[in-house]
Amino acid sequence: MSAPAPSDLAFVPFVSVENMMKLVHRIGIEDMLRGLASAIEEDFRRWELFDKTPRIASHSRDGVIELMPTSDGQVYGFKYVNGHPGNMKEGLQTVTAFGLLATVDTGYPVLLSEMTVLTALRTAATSAMVARHLAPRDARTMAIIGNGAQSEFQALAMKAICGITHLRLFDIDPRATEKTMRNLDGLGLSLSACSTPEEAIESADIITTCTADKQYANILTDNMVGAGVHINAIGGDCPGKTELHRDILSRSTVFIEYPPQTRIEGEIQQMPADFPVTELWQVITGTAPGRTSDSQITLFDGVGFAIEDFSALRFVRDHLQSTGLFQNLDMVADPDDPRDLFGMLQRARI
Ligand SMILES: NC(=O)c1ccc[n+]([C@@H]2O[C@H](COP(=O)([O-])OP(=O)(O)OC[C@H]3O[C@@H](n4cnc5c(N)ncnc54)[C@H](O)[C@@H]3O)[C@@H](O)[C@H]2O)c1
């Protein structure tokens, strides 16, 4: 007897790495970054209706594996993501991810997607969306300290969304900077490779730190940061892993995603539990001020929150039918008679 054919509900659209890359090129990377930033901003506007919890993290000596769930009441989503700073030396990615959406009414999955590429895109789109609210209005120059996997995405999002035209790059490994220079060549940004972090941040309106190290690092110290800049600090995203000297935090107005998560994982883990912060969704909805003066240092202490992944998955799902860039996976056992799961199994016996 042959196995019964799966029902329509058994099939879950799956976006592979190959199809995700095709999707980015079909839409165009800058348009996709703009689209993701809009989706994320829309969801920050309806922040209060989401289920929110700090991500569930399993720490080990070498890194962390995390689950990031949320729901807007109609759709549930989660991302699986790791962070292993030592992976690069082994020829592996520091961050890899995949994610899922399901309908809340039945609990059936409706999308499974690669999220390694999508995380880089959503992180960059979030940074640029936030910078559009907080950075100096005429910001044109950005420094990027840490020229690894995230760096080009950050550069292009800041170009597409905030109008950045000049990049100043620094990494402790010059090969990383060479790689970023090569990848961004011809994409409409003027590029300078710098030999120290001080040189990179000279004349920068926005400073992005995206380094990977499992320790309290001082990528920026207080004397390096001048008045009026916007700092986009995304590399410190785990307990015991930060990038900025605490004195910078004391001089800055700090903006964060979700306090219960960022107080554990962000730059502000170095500060007392009542250190004042502003929640970004309140700036976006106009209930809290963003930048209030030209001399103010604004700091996005970005750790990455589940709602950003939800928005990104929602964006991908909205492009499935028009692009056809997915495969159907036979993923949900869905017998015709819902009580007869065993019968379905028996009928599949060869
Ligand atoms: N906030 C978020 O939402 C989010 C999302 C994705 C990744 N991240 C984090 O961003 C960081 C970067 O991720 P990635 O995928 O680009 O990692 P990566 O390993 O590909 O690149 C990190 C780069 O930082 C460089 N570096 C390390 N220490 C440095 C220092 N002291 N000064 C200058 N450069 C230094 C390394 O040489 C490397 O080129 C990681 O810590 C990752 O966990 C955060």
C-alpha cells in the first residue's frame, strides 16, 4: 500500500537560503531593506499588542543558542539563532538562524524560512529605521567598527534609509576591511579604510559598532566620542558581551528595544538596574522624545528583539505568491480523520 498523499494543510512554504538570496535580488537589496524597515516600524507602532518575553538563551563556553518567540494575536513567530564568536576562526558563521510563522487560530505553521541572511537584513533595517529617528538630520558619514558579516548590510541600510554617503571602516583584522571595501565597491558609497578606530570615527555622524567577542570589550572609550553623534551599537548582545565603555553610556541618551531583555544583554548591563532608558516604540509612536538637541549623543543599544524577526518573516510571507520563491515542505502530519494519526502511519507501511 502506498503512503497517503499529504493534504494541502500539511505543506508549509519553505524559503531556502537559495530562494532568500533570489528574493533579495528580485526585490533589490536597498528596496528590500526599505521594505523591512517599514514592516519593523509598523510593528513597533503596534508594540503593545504583541506577546513579549526576553529571548530564551542557552549559554555555553563557546556561545549561545536562543529562541525568540512573539505573537500579535493572529500570527505567532519564533526564530532560532546562535551566536558563536569563535566560529569564524573555524570557517563558520558567527550567527546562523531560521524561523517560523504559524496561525494562532489553528497553530498550524504557515512559513518556515532561512534567517541567517534575513537576520543580517533585519538587523540593518532596524538600525537604519532607528537612526532615521535619532541621528543628526544631515548625517552623511558613518564609521563601522567591525567589518564582518553584518557590515555591508549595515552600510547599505544606512545609505538607503538615512542618506549616508561616506563610510569609514575599521577592523582589527585588515582582511575584513578589505572584504567590505571589495563588496561595497560600485554600490554608491565613498569608502575609506582606516587603521585605527579613532581614525574611523573622525568626522563620523553615525558610529556603528558590530564586533564579535565574548567579553566586556571597550571598542569605544569615552574620549573618542564627540558631541552630537548617533551610536548604533549592535555587537554587544549577550550577558558578559559589550562594546562600549560605561562612561559613554552616562553621557548618552540611551534608546532600547525591550527593557527586560536589554538590561540583561545590552550595553546597559554595565549600569545599575534603574539606569534611565527610552523605549524605541515610544519614540516611534511620538509618546517619548527622540533627539532633542544637536549636541546630544544618542545611543541605540541594539540587541535584536523577536518582533523585528516577526516583521521580517511577515515581509517574506507577503512576497511568496508574487515571486514563487519557495518550496512546499510536507511538514505537518494532517490525517483526513484527525483522530486517526496511527491509521495514517499504518497505511504508509511498505
Ligand atoms: N543586535 C542585533 O540584532 C545583532 C544581530 C546580528 C548580529 N549581532 C552581533 O553583531 C556582531 C557582529 O556580527 P557579525 O555576524 O558581523 O560577526 P563577524 O564575526 O562576522 O564579524 C565581527 C568582526 O569584528 C571584528 N572585531 C572583533 N573585535 C574587534 C575590535 N576590538 N575592534 C574592531 N573589530 C573587531 C572581527 O575581526 C570581525 O571581522 C556579533 O557580536 C553578533 O552577535 C547583533
